[in-house]
Amino acid sequence: MSLVEIILARFGPLMSYAQLGELFGYSGPSAASTMRQRLRRDHKLGDSLQSATLRLGRRIYFRSDLVAVSLDLATGAREQVESPASASVQ
């Protein structure tokens, strides 16, 4: 099961700030405000999640599939696929 499938099964297609905070290990009523502050301070994380942002009225949500892709890229969790050209050179 991939990270995208796990996050989609747990949070659904859209995540609020509170759910994003829960994903990052924050809990309780302050999870949403803590996550907002973290995204402002950590520019690398904030920039990578900017493409996942979806605004509906006054509320801000994050697309779960794009959050998972951003986390994969940030942590280097994706497997490095060897290109066919480099495999034949050996």
C-alpha cells in the first residue's frame, strides 16, 4: 500500500489544517494553528505544500494526494529507479 493510498484512506481527498497537523504529529485543539505557524516558518515545507492548497470560500484545504507526493519528495521515500542506459553500461 502506497503513502497516497494510506493518506487517502485515513483523511479522504481533502485535508484541513487540523488533519494536516495530525499527520505531522500534532494533536488537540491547537493542531491547526500549530500547523499554520509551522508552514510559515518552514519555507521549504510551505512551498512544497503550496501546490496542494485548495481554497473553498474562507477555508483552506490540502489535496491529500498532492500532500503525499510532497512528503515522498521531501523524505526521499521514492525508490530510485535505475535508468536503462545506466544499467546496460555495466
